[in-house]
Amino acid sequence: MRAEVKLPLILIHTPFGLDFFDRVAKMPGAKAWAKVNTYFMPLITVLAIFLIIGSLAVLFANSEARAGIRGVGPQANLLIPGLNPYLPITYGWAALVITIIIHEAGHGIVARVYNIRVDSTGLVLLLGIPIGAFVNIERDELARATLKQKSAVLTAGPLNNMILAAACLVALFLVMSTLTPLPPAPGEPRFGIAVVSVSPGSLAQSIGLPQGAVIQEVAGQQVKQLEDLGNVLRANLGKTIDITWVERTGVNNNNAAAPTTVTKSVTLPDSVEPGKGILGVGVTILTPDAGAVLERYKGAFSSNPLAILLPPTIQEGIVPYSDLMTPKYESSIGPVWSPLANMLFWLWFVNFNVGIFNALPIGPLDGGQLYSSLIEKKVKSQVLARNAAMMLTIVMVAIVAASILLPYVI
């Protein structure tokens, strides 16, 4: 075992991965599985491009979607816990480590199936914190492998991620199937907008509007939909208005938090930048019918699984295991159901995104390496092949960049 420092990364080289790859590569069925890997990269690539083009179409057509993304910032595109505001540190870190280990193990095992040497493997630390693993495959031997062998090795990482993502999605559905909605608590608000976060130094914080409160009236008008809150606030810019919300403080006779109605006055700014909030809160629609939320969510598993990519930290009112909705259910497996569901979701989310991203035809990515090899095989001129591969990378990078930058230029 040895350490290699490449600040801010530290690579811990260990022999354990090499031994593991050799043992798995010799198991019955390993060669058959390696051959299966050969043909899946194009399918994953098509799915990735379809999703990117689809997001571009939505951003072009929907100004609210663009405004929402501007409000979050470009860091929401990064799978980095703590930097991405929607990716929780604990679940996100665990999911990212597992995802990278599974991805790299796929490359290493299939490489050994075809007797392609793996120089080293080990753990990756970021400032001493484990963030994944690495597998260094001998590049010259990989370059000499047949196109099908190279395809199998390069596809193994993204395909492993997609398989684990699918398995977690199935497991998440099974956990959802154990839930039973609880009856509404006494005094439970029947309408309003739930506050899921309060920004430091915001207007909301200045009047004591807490996380978990339910806003019911603004400037004397009831708010029942998300757009109601924004419309009323924008119509009263520069004015002093009353905001009424329900929060839970103390306990009632059943030892449950007792609801309290609070009204506070606040002076709104004269103007606000496009895409910026006024109160400085993250909100979601209040959904008192927990049974309907659960049935809609379970229905998405069969009707549109990609809809379940919506994190519980974004739309808490429609995800049963979000912080907002968790208290509304009980499970036959006990209270562990909520952290289990969250872990399964983030494993599904991170593996799916890592899988499709690595399948893109961009130079250093798994997909880029495979399609470059395919171009080199089909085009006799090495110069023309390199130029064609570079052009493919440039076009794909431009499409990805457009999907990220579009909300900020339109």
C-alpha cells in the first residue's frame, strides 16, 4: 500500500482491488457478462442526449423554469455534496462514493476478463475524506485490444451505474409500498405554502418566519398555490404588508407540537432582480392529502420513472420521504423507512447521472474514448479520424454547455 499526493487529492494504492478483479474475472459467466457490456454504450448515450435535448426544449419554452434555475445557480449542475444546494451532504457523499467504486470496479473486472493489465487500484481522498476509487488500466494494452473488447471495458462503468440505479429504483418502490398515510394531526393546516428553508439575512428571517411554517395569507389574500405567493408579493413591492402563517410551538395534550397562528408586518423592497426571491425562502405547495401524494408517487414508477429524478429537497410536497411529508406516514418496517428511502433515492439519482454523463461522446469520458476508437477504425486517415473525434467532442460539449448556460442568456 502506498499514498500518492496530487493536491487536493490523495490516492491510496492498494492490492486488494487487483485481487478482487482477478477473482471475479475467473468466475463462471464473467466472460458472457463482459460480452453483454459490448453493446450497451450506444443505448446509454442515446438516452443521455435525449435528456439533454429535452431539457434544452423545456428551457427554451418555459421562462419559469429558466428563472428557477437562475435562482439556484449553476452549482446545482454539480454532483458535489455541500456545493450543490439540493444534494444533502450525508446521503450525497455516501451515494457518490458507492457510485464511483461501482463504476471503476466495472472497468477493472472486464479488463481482467480479457487479460488487459490493471496497473493499480485504490481509494481517492479529497483533503483526507474518501470520495471514491480509481482503477488504472494499462493504456497500451487497452489500445491493442479489439474494438469489441475495448467497448466492453469502457461500457462496464456506465452500465454498472445504470444497473445499480435501476435496482435502487425497484427497492425504493418496495419501500413506498410499505407506507400507510396517517390521519391529519389536530390543527393541521388545510391550505397554504410550506416553508422548507429560510435564507440568512432575508426578510423572512427578520420577521421570524421559521422553516416548517405554512404561509396562509399575504396582504390579506389567501395563498394556496406557489404562484399565488409570488404574484401577491410582486403586486405589493414597496409596501408594508401583513403575512400570516401557522407554525408549531410547544406541545398539546397529545404531546404533539401545537399549531400557532402568527401575523407579522414586513416592508417589501421597491424592486427585485428577475429570478430572485423577495422573502428569501424556499417553499413548496402544502399537500394535506398524504394518501394522494403517495399514490401519485407510486404511479410514477410505472408511468414515468424519470420523473422520480426530482429530488425530495426540491419539491418536498410531492415526495413522501421528504422532510415535510415523512411525518404523515407510518411503515411496516418501522421508522427506518425514511432514511432508507432517501439513501435509495440518492443512489438512484447519482448513479443514473454519472452513468449517462460518462456515456456522452466527449473526449476523455468513457463514451468519448469508445466513439473515438470507432471512428479510428472506420476512417483510414489518422489525421481525419482525430479531427472527426475532436469535432464530435466540441459539438457535444457545446450542447451540454448550452443546457447549463441557457437560463442565464435568455
